[in-house]
Amino acid sequence: MIRKHFAGIAASALALAISAQAFAGTVTTDGADIVVKTKGGLEVATTDKAFSFKLGGRLQADYGTFDGYYTRNGDTGDAAYFRRAYLELAGVAYTDWAYAVAYDFSENSGNGATNSGNFDEASFSYTGFAPLTIRAGRFDPDFGLEKATSSKWVTALERSAAAETMDWVNTHQDGLGLQVQYLISNWGYASTSVSSKDANDNGGESVKQFNGRVVVAPFAEPGNVLHFGANFAQRDLDDVEGADVRYRSRLGMRGVETNGGNAAGDLGNRTVFAGTSGNGQFWDQDKAFGLEAAFAAGPFSVQGEYFKRKTDSDGDQSDLKGTGYYGQVAYTLTGEARGYKMGKFDAIKPANKEIGAWEVYYRYDSVSVDNDVALTTANFIREGDDVDANVHNLGVNWYANEAVKISGMYTKVKTDKITNLNGDDDGDGFTVRLQYVF
């Protein structure tokens, strides 16, 4: 999606080029006429829509402060970091071929061990069988409503705590995949994909993962949404020694552990409800299920998702199981409706250019994981019993215009059967974000 940032530089360069041509001669093309758009970014396309490219991106700068359970000793910690720093290029070639490349310069989406950025997406699609689309390359597989919604327009600053306990379901993890998507008029959507990921078994075979998502939306217009969906994901961990099967979550506070920026470091407490990533343990199938629902009427919206994960043991350790859900309500005080495209919510576009659009929301997260292994680390103490956590999130989003969004979110957590080293089982945090999209 094209947004403002490099657009100003590109537009200036283009204006100079056109001015020069006014004296040097006439600009011509070798085919159809070309249309150049600079509102919200830079887009160049032929009038017959056979060729196009769009240049855009997003920048999200976060600052968070937190205490209690969120730190190992209960003291106040903070973190300042770029949550995302994307440069995106997308377009169409020869009418039926589409491509998308998105690189994240933020270390938060890269390899934390090397402190590098990462290709968030590098894919191409064939659309000649519309309404069926075939996509190949690196991309995040489909799983869930909140994940399907772009990070630019997701309501809360971080996606739900329950979804984070099964983060493998919709990350590419440096692998490649093949996906088939099908759009059924304006009321249904289905996708299925198979991926080859970077972890290998003892024979050198990469982990294979299957994803499927189905959405039915009898009403699918901004301010008039009724949405239901179901999801499934499975990865085969057979013969993969020391696979990462941890059920873990930052419980709404990214700053407790980030890959880059001024993170909390050793002070931050990221919860591991169950599971390990150590050698000497073998696992079989890792499966995840999800249900989703949403409703929107004018400026009001409500949504929720239920998740379940089960990891089968192939060794001496026990099977792992976890469930979780969230419920969220949001209201735009200035009257605008949340955008909606089939299968996901989209941007809120301010009607008043002077005051922008103001949105308030509340989300409740719940996570419960079966556990029979007591564990004491440098940050937390976990009993050998089932572990639970509940998180309250209260926030406000100000859409100053279609490019700038400023957000603030208060988060409160309460845990059971797990504490930090100080014995705290609750904590508070506050995060602010400045977002610029182009």
C-alpha cells in the first residue's frame, strides 16, 4: 500500500524530470498511457492496468514502561524501539501477474542473533484464474482475523497474548510457501497453504507446515460487518531434535523483550507457560485451531477469537496443550467506521481533516496452558501445575490523517501459578506509538 514518506522525494524528482522535459521534448511511452499518483505515496500504472508499481512503507516508533510481573524484580523498566520499519514495493506485470516485496529494517522482525532486518514478504501471484489466486514465495500464512489485519490498522498495539503462544502458525520463519486463495463474491473467502520452514530434522528435511482459513461474511462493508471464520494449522516436528515448542507470550508488552532498540534486556520478563527449545527432546505433530467472529455497525465494532494448540510428544516428556481467547470492543468517537475488506479490517479514514479520527477500545485476553514441569529461571518462577494469565488492554488511537496515527495503550496483567523472582503475579504497563505510513 502506498503511503507518504519517500513519496515527497520521489514526487520532487518526478516534477523536476517533467520540468526538464518541458524544455527538452515530449515524454512518450512504448505502450499505453501512464498515470502517476502521488497522494499517499508513489504509484505508476498504465491506463490499461497491465503494468504498475507502488512504492510505500511504514514506520512505527514505540516507547513502553512497565513494572511488577513484567520485570524480574518488580522494578520499573522501559524500552524504546522501532517496532516496524518497512519499505514495500508491489505491482502488476502483464495483467495477471502480481508481485510484492516488503523489507523490514527493524531488528524486531529480523534475526535477533544477528541484529539484522528481514524480508517480511517476497512473493509473486498469478491472478488469471480469478476469483482464485495462486501465490508463491515468502509470506505469512493465514491464521486468524487479528493477524490478517495489517499492523498499520490493527486496533491494539500488540496482537493478543493467546495468539502469541502459538506464533509459528502465521510466520514464514525464513522459509518459502505456496498458497491458494479463493474469493467467493463479496461474502466468502478461503485459503490454504503449505510451507517449508527453516528448522530441519535429523535427516536434513525442513519442517513442513499446512494452514487453512475459511471466512463467511454475510455483511462485508465498512460500518456494516458480520464476520465468522475458522482456522487450522499443523506442522510436522517428527525427528526434529530440540524443536522450539515453547508456549510463551509477552502478555501485551513488547518492550519486555525486543530484538532491537533500547529494550528492557535482562530486566524484562517474557512468560514461558510450558515447553522447551532444548536438545534431547523430540516431538511429533504441533496443531492449532482457531475460531473468529466480528460485528460492526457504524463507528462501533466488536470482535473475538478462540485459540487451541496441542503438541504431541515423541519422547519421555508430556504432551503440551493450551487454550486462549480475546474479546475486543472499539468505538470511533468522531463517527467514522472501520474499513473492512473480505476477511480483515482495514484503515479508519478521518472525515474531518482538522481534528482527525479518534478511536477508543478495550480488549480482554485470557491464556491457559497445561503444565506439569516446575521451572525457575533468571526472570520467573513457574509451578508444576496449569498456568493461567489474564490481560486487560485499554487504549486510544488518533488518526491525525491518512498517514499519521498516534496510539496509547494501558495494559494490566494477572497470572496464576507463575510469578517473577520477586513473587509478583500482576503488573502494569503503558505503551505509546507514533506511526507514519506512506
